[in-house]
Amino acid sequence: MDVESVKTVQETGRVPGSPTNIPVRTWLVFIIFGLIGQLAWTIENMYLNVYIYKTVTYDPDAIAIMVAASAVVATVATLTMGALSDKLGKRKVFMSLGYIIWGAAIISFGYVTTDSISAILPGANVIVATVAAIILVDCVMTFIGSTANDAAFQAWVTDVTTPANRGKVEGLIATMPLLGMLVVFGVLDSFTQQGEWKTFFLIIGVIVILSGFLGMILIKDGPIQKKDSNYLQDLLHGFKRSTIKENTLLYVIFAAVCLLGIAQQVFLPYFIIYFEFFIGIKDYAILLGLVLLLSSIISVIGGRLVDRYGKKKFLLSSLLFYIIGMFILFVLGRTISGDLTLTFIFTLIFAVLMMGSYLVSMVILNSMARDLLPRSYIGVFSGIRMIFFILIPMVIGPFIGSTVINNSRSTYVDAFGVLQSVPTPEIFLAGSIVGVFALIPIYYLIKRMGTYHETIRNQK
């Protein structure tokens, strides 16, 4: 590589001569499987929380337990099935068939109600039994969804991209969770408002099933080879001290994402409940829809700027804006006036700042992680990634949030005369405090950017 090329890599992390063009067919798979997968995760990450809150129990611990259980299952599924897809040298079958079964699992939620559980278990505590049943079905759905999306799809994205185009691909994929929520809020939320949960789950489930059939037509496995290795050893590869030592920078990236994720999970499971019951915005779908749309635009633009100008220029600033956005939402929540219009506008501005900055941070960190993944263990590291991206954040974050909520004085008396807890702005304060700790691995990454660029050069 000539001096000018080396300089380009050092400054931007882009390898001259690396292929940047992505076929239209591949973009379609990114969009379809990315978006529809996130429609399904919106159900799991947000609407099951609301479903339990509105139809079964107001206890925030029930939500925290469900989130934690699904995180454990998601990690186990991604680790085991990601390694299996590596060994078989196939992603397509896991993606397409997985989405079909995933959709069927989502439909089944509509049949898990207090009425159906009391009919099956007439002598049981109907609240406890219904929560347990929902958590069980959620874990089954999560195992299937994580196999299809977190293990196979995420590994496939790495297979078919290069360091030269991952910024814009990550920029698109990072918007999918928000676009998924936007579609659900804007098009389907009315069903939940009217209590038509069975119809709600049915529509989402059918959409996911149809995407699986589309995948059979559109997906082509990337350039991976069937591995002649020991499956158990592959599973344990990412936990070895030697592996961690050889890939220190990758694990530092995982640590940074983990802390950002914990910060987000402190408030995200209670997001809708906070807007509806604390702020008093009954038409929260409009607010959240705008937040998600504008944040997605920021993510797409940010991804392209990262590819053009390099990751280092945006890494620290995006994290700082994320922390500041959370803190301002806390301050705003504690200074809410009687003017809901004014509250709506300021909440929108700083929620977009928070979510948009978070997405740009994730664009950078995700693309860096993909660049550093060992080529022979992409599926295996999809599972390791889940430990830091999902398991730890979703086990720790929601319980921090529920502790904050349970220790607050914000309550109301429901229609049955029962005193209930309501999420308060302190969930954003707690999130911002956790976010500050992410500055430690981020600082380390910035100081070691030369090592990262050297790795990219060696891969070429």
C-alpha cells in the first residue's frame, strides 16, 4: 500500500480499493429483514411491556423480569445458533425459516390472556400465572427471533459488506429499530388503544411470516465456507483468554456498547408508559413517531458522514450529546408546565437529540466491531456480541429503572382503587449517569485508533 493510501486509512479507516457498491438485491434484504425484524422486536421490547401493564399487572418488576429472561434466551440462542451457522456455512435457511416460525410465535401472544389462563388453571393465581405464561411465550419467541435476526441476519450483513461500505449500511440498519417502532406506533397502535391485542399480534405475525417467504427468493449466502471444526470449541472460542487478548480492541468496543445499552434500557422499557401516564400525552404515538423519524434521518446522514470523514471525528461528540440529551429530558420532566403543547415541543427536540446521537454512536461502534470480527468466527461472535449488546444491558438496565420507579413518589389510583407506580423523569437521570461511564472505553478507543486502522490494512 502506498504512502497516500496508508494516510487515508489512518485518517478515516477506509481502505482504498475496497469494494463499495452493494447490489440492489442485497439492499432489499437489508431493508426487508432489518425493518420487519425490528417490527417484531418492537413487540417484544416495548409492547409486551404495555400489554402486561394494561391487561395483567402494573408491577414494574414483572416487566423487568420478562426483559431480563428474554435477554438471557436471546444471548444463548445467538451464541449457539450463530456458531452452528458458521459450522454449516449457511445463513439463508436460518433467516428465512426463522422468520416464518417467528411470526407464528408472535401471533400466539393474542391467546395468552387472564381469561384463557384462568380457564386452563382455575385454581391458580391468575395474575402470576398469566405473567409467567407471557414470559414463557416471550422466551420461545425470542429464541427463534434471535436465531433468525441476531445470529443469522447480523452475521450475513458482515459477510456481504466491507470496511469501505459498512458506515452507510450501519446507518441504514441503525434506523430500523426506530422505523420499526414508527410503523407500529403510526399504523397499528390504535389496535392496542382499543384493546384489540389479538388483532395487533396477528397483523405483525403475518407480516413477519411473509418476509420469511420473501427471504427464500431474495437471499444469497455470502462468501463463507463450511467449517471443519469442533462445535463446542467454537462456542467457547470467544470466552478464551487468548481470544480476548488477541482481540482486545473488539472487546473494548463491546464494553462501550454495553454501557450505552444499559443507559438506554434504564428508560426504554418504560418509555411509552412515561409519556402517557407521567407527562400526560395521550397521543404519545405522534410524539414518538416524530422522534423516531427524525432520529432515523440523523442516523442515515451520520452513517454517510462517518464513511466519508472517518469514525474518530464523530465518536466522542455523539456520546456526549447522548448523555446530555438524557439529562435534559430529566430536567424537562421535572419542570413540566401545564402547557402540554410547549412540553410536547421541548420533549420532541431533546428526545431527538438523545436518540439521534445514540444511533450515530451505534453506527460507529457497530461498523468498527464488524471490521474487527475474526473472519472464521463471525457467527460465534454474533453470540459474544449479544452478551454485551443485549444480555447485560437488558438484565441490568430495566432493574435500575424499576428501582428508580419504585422509589419515586409518583403514583395514581387506578379504576379498581389500587395505588400504582408511574415512571418518573429520574429514569433519564439514571440513564445519563450510566452513560458517563461509557466515556472510559470510548477514550481508550480514540487513543487506539491507530491499532484499529492497522488491523483494517492487514485484512486487506
